[in-house]
Amino acid sequence: MTSEFSGRVAFITGGASGLGRAAAQQLAAQGALVAIADVQLDAAESLVHELAASGAQAIAVRCDVRDDRAVEIAVSTTVARFGRMDIAINAAGIGGPEVKTAEYAPDDWQRVIDVNLNGVWRCMRYEIPAMLALGGGAIVNVASVAGLIGFPRHPAYAASKHGVVGLTKTAALEYGRKGLRINALCPGFTLTPMVQQMIDAGLPEEALASRVPLGRLGTADEVAAAALFLCSAAGAFMSGHALAIDGGIVAG
């Protein structure tokens, strides 16, 4: 059976690991042409080889979302290779240190904001024109439940993710009539490398799971499936929405 994603071109930042990697795998399995954009080029190339072994078409492009020129080149390289851009999933992000607001170091603050918020804005600066040139598309900006509620001891992370939600809503209003849908995805505690670092640093997985009404952590595949839904025909009437996929955290 032919998937609706067959032949569509997807550009994924942070595509070499975590939910970006899972989204790349799911899209490739459904026939999409995938550009894996990541600051870790070796990891991106490794994933390309894995996808190629299953018959998928993918490319790896180095993309540091803190660097405007690098983002521009990554987007233009994708369009030059595949001829278009239909989907963008902006998943690149970092967590930052666990420190109370008044004690947060300015350099750490700037770094988290620059990757998580400014990075999404830089990507959309180039993704939006590329999509509008061919009549539109779908963008998913990966925020967090920390973009919907407070997240103690992570002030920069929470501020950056709240910013992603606001940026997403604003851009959705600006470009909806031009055929472009833009949504935010707000995962809760998900077993990705970022959360694994928290566990490795001494926070028991059971302690994280206890904060989730469903009693467990999410998986990268579950979050990626939600991203694909937002890009699909089933989500065609969704734009400017911040979709929580969090096991019920924001319901509390």
C-alpha cells in the first residue's frame, strides 16, 4: 500500500538521535525522502546508511541551529537534492543545567535559548520560503510540556519551550492562508538521550515515571508518531496547536 508520505521530502533537525531519529525512521519507512540535519554529522551519516539498507532515500546534512548560515545551507542542500520540501520537524534541542532561576548562569541561559528557541526561528526562516515556493507544507516545532507548564530548576528550558509555542502560533496565523500548517509538539518525559542523561546522573527512572499519570515514560516512537500525525492528512485541519503527548502530566 502506498503511504501518503511516499515521495514527500522531510527535513528533520536533531534527526540523528531521539525523537528526530525516530521520526526519520518512520517517515523513511513510509516512502518519504528524508534529510537528517544534525550537528553530529557522523551520527546522521550512520542513520542514512541504516535507512539506505532498507531501501529508503536519505541524506545527512550538518546543521548547527545556532549558525544562521549553516541552517541556510542545510535547507538549500535538501531542496537542491530532492527538489522540494514538504515537511519540516524542528527537533534539535538541549536541556541545560538544573539550577534555580536566580542562580542560573548567563552563559548557560544564552546557550539554551539560542539552541531551543532561536534555533527553531532560524530554521523556519528558511523552511517557510522553501515550502511556500511550492504551495505550502507542514512544520512541527518540538517544544515540551515545559512549554505549557512550569518546570522548576529548568528556567531557561521552560522559557525557551514556551517561546517555541508562541512562535509556532504566530507563524501559523501568518502563513495559514498560503497553505502552510505549523504546529508544536509538547512531549513529556520520554526515554530519549536527553532524559537518559538525567537517569545516568542519578535520577531514578522510577522517580520520573512517578510524575506521569500513566505511570511510565514515553518512547521516541510514540512522540514521532504524533509528529507524523500533525504532518498527515488526518491532521489537515490542525494549525497553531500545541499538542501535548505527555501521559497526562498537563491534566494535573
